[in-house]
Amino acid sequence: MDSAPVPGRKALLILPESDENAPLRAALERLAAVATVADLEAALAAAVADHFDWVLGPASWLGEASQIATRVALAAVLDAIDQAVCILDVEGQLIWSNAGHNALPEQVRERIRSLCTETYGAATDDASRRRTRSISLTTEDDRYFEATITPLAKEGQPTDRLVVVVTEVTRARRLQKKMDAIDKAGRELVRFDAEQLQKLNLRQRLDLLEQKIVRYTRELLNYDNFCIRLLHKDTNKLEIVLCAGMPPEAQQIDIYCSTENSGISGYVAATGRSYICPDVRNDPRYLRGINEARSSLTVPLYLHDQVIGTFNIEARTPGAFTEDDRQFTEIFGRYIAIALRMFEVLVVERRETTGRLVDNVLNEIAAPLADILCDASTLIEDYIGHDDLRHRLQAIIDNVAKIKESVKQVTKPEGGILGARPRVPSADPLLAAKRVLVIDDEQTIRETVRDVLAKYGCSVDTARDGEEATALIGQRAYDLVLTDIRMPGKTGYEVFRAVRELRPCCPVIFMTGFGYDPSHSIIRAEPEGLSAVLFKPFKVDELLKEVRAAVTEAEAKKK
């Protein structure tokens, strides 16, 4: 054996270290790198840790080696699994454990040993010792574990060995806790107190809903920058209804329900699938959101298996959103969709209920009023030539007509204009000679607001749409602009932006008859200096209060 060892070859020699075995070892070293072990246990451990081309040992050990190999292989498997496994006696003494058990907190291991002693060591009958038990454990640092204790029982022999399998369930418990918190918040979100809402106007109700959504989104999901859009069925446009932390320029981007050219939100609305964007710089679908955005999460808002909008969240760190975040946001998004739809239904229901009230009242007074009209008309015919009496009777007939109209006005459904007839005003020094522009596509509203303000000394122009209004704003210097939000052509927000560009010091008041602001004009305009919002129907006192406040604030800024 004068040949040189083959590079990379390894041999395992299973022989005790002795002089008589030295020649064999020297011969092997000419062929390969040799590792020597003294017994089978050490040999099998070495075989698990390294690879050998040759293994040499006494032939008599082969049968025993097979059994030991099985035990070593089993131990290796138990060390590799995620669960912690150990064998204890009924007194809680450790007989064997895998690596997972050895890594458990001492608090958990001690609790298991105590439980085995208390439950099995103290048992007086073998039937109790043969029963499998499951327990839950919690550590001081809020980690959760579940353990199953199974007795090793042989027929006819007492039970004295216990197999314990421990699984850490911290992540699952924490996820469940968060899921429960989101579910509770969602239920609060869709719970409307009828008595409380009765005391609030439409704007206050909307504010209450938005406050809830923002609070729960930040507290439970830890999202600071987000945007909720609803799908407008007529235009297919995703209109902003709630926005937090998004700059004005991001809110002004028009997004439609489409997989092309409408960003991630448009894609999510069109496909109905959530979208995690780990790095916005590498995603061609991403449209500008918050400054220095690096990642985003967008989920569809579902209601009865129909996509009604999107919920978009952005972060300034890459890869900020996980699959867990997606799941939580989808669940909370369903509650948001329900809340928004319930709010809309409440507005419609109130409008319809008020309409029925009008009909009921008119039906109740119709017969008595008809009798009055009939009697008054007959008396007029009977007293021809008695002009004074005829005039008084005609006044009764006119008053009956006014009663009918007053009932309609007092119980007028939401979405109309002024809820009370204005008293004859005296001149108001604050409003006298103020030039005001009133914009609304409904002639009745334009003329009513114009007439009210004119009686208090204002010089009032009117416009029926945004284009006409913009032209007037460019030609004349106004002290105040009142504009409806939703009009054909340019919207109220676009009129507001035109005023800001052409007449920066001129205050603007929005008017709207909708339950919620479908184009998100209010939330977009408020940070940019919107003076107030009037929700139809509004009373003359409300109109005058907001007009006076807006004019007063504008005068103060000039000084």
C-alpha cells in the first residue's frame, strides 16, 4: 500500500484505540482521511454529522448497529421538528428530550414537570395515569404554548412514562386577539344609535362616522395614511369619501374602475383582488400618494359579493405590509362598506319617511280644508256687492292654500332647500353692499338663496353651473361665493379651486343635499380654506349664520 491517499476520501474506523489496531489505521490513512471512534453510539453520531466513503468495524456489531441507527435517526427527526418533545416519569424527572424542548423557557418546562407530578404522580389508580391531558401555558412575556401529555402504557404493566409534546401558539393567539378586536370595532362601526342620530344633522352624522373609521384604522391596524374610495355606478369613477394623511395633489387624481391607466386602486376595483405593493418605485401601476411612499396595500370594499370601492394604505418603508395585514384590512374593509351603505340607507329612509309624513298630514287635513274652501267660496257668491266681506273670505281661501304649502315646507324631505320661511329682515350692516355669487343647477335654490341675501343688503349674482360661475369669478371681485357641490360640468370643488386661484381672499361655502360627499369635495377643500358647509335642507338662520361668519373672518384677514 504505497499509493497516496485519494483527495477528499474519508474513512470511519470503529475500533478502540490500541497498539494492535495501529497497523490497520496506518494502512487506511494511505488511502483516505481516517476518523476513529471507540463504539457504535459514537460511530452513528459521527455518521450523522459527516459523510464517509468507508466504514470499517467488527462484523459482530452489524446487528446492534442497525438498532442504534434507528434510534439515532429517530432522535435526529425529533430534533428537526418544530414541536418540543420530551419523556418524563410520573414524578416529573426528565428521561429524554429533543432540542425543541431544551429551548423552551424554563418557566414552561417547570410548569410541565409540576403538572406531571401533580396529575400522574399523585394518581392512586392506573386508569387515571393512562388518561391523556392537554393544557395551555402562558409566560410572563406574553408567549403562549399548548402541551399534550400522553402516558406510555403497556398492557399489564403500570404506567410510569409520559410523552409530552409542546407547541408554541403565540402567533396564532395574537392573530386571534387582533381578529377579535377588529370584529368588535367593526360591530361598533356599524352600530347607529337612533336617539343619538336624531339629534345630529347630516354633517354631524358624517363626521361621527368618519371619526370612528379613522380611530379604529389607526388604533387597530396602525395605518396613518389611507384613502377610502366608493365606486360611482354612473361614471365608473372611484370617488374619495374619506382620506387621512394624503396630500391634496394625490386626492385630485381621477381614478376609474379599470385594470388599465387607473393605478392600483382602479385595478383592485376592477378585479376584486387585494394588491400588496412591496416597493412602489418598481411597480408601474402605482400612482402618486403620500410623499416618500415606498409600499402600499389596497383591498376591495365588498358588500354582498359586489365591489363598491377600495381601501388604500401607504407607508414610507418598503415591504411594510404582510399577508396578515391584507387579511385584517379585508375584514375591516367589509365593515367599512356596511357602515357607509347603512349611512346612505338611513338618509334615504329618512327622506322617504318624511315624504310619507307629508302625505299622511295632508290626507288628515284634506277634508276639513276642503270644507273651509267650499263654505268660503259659497259665501263669496252669496254676498255679491259686499266687497269687504268678500275680501275677508278670499283671504280665508288664500290662507288654506298657504296652510297646505306650509305643511309641505315644514316636513320637506332632505335634499330640498330652506326649511322655514324667512321673516322680513332689517338691514344688516355686516352684509350690506357685499357682493355674493350663488351657484346651483336648481333654479329654485339659486333664487331662494338670492332673495334671502338680497333682503339683508347683499348684491347677489347667480350661476347655474361651474363654467358660468368661473367666468363670473374672473370678471368680478366677490366678497363671498356659495356653491353646490354636485353640478353638471365643473364640480363645486373645481369652482372652489378657481376662486382660490383668481380671488384668494374670497371665502367659499359649500351647499350639498347628499348623505355623504361622493366626490370628497368637503374633505379636500377644508384644509385649503373652505369656510363652511350647508346641508340641505337648511334654515334661513343657518344660512345667515355661516354667511356672517365667513364674511367676518374674511374682513379680519384683510386687517
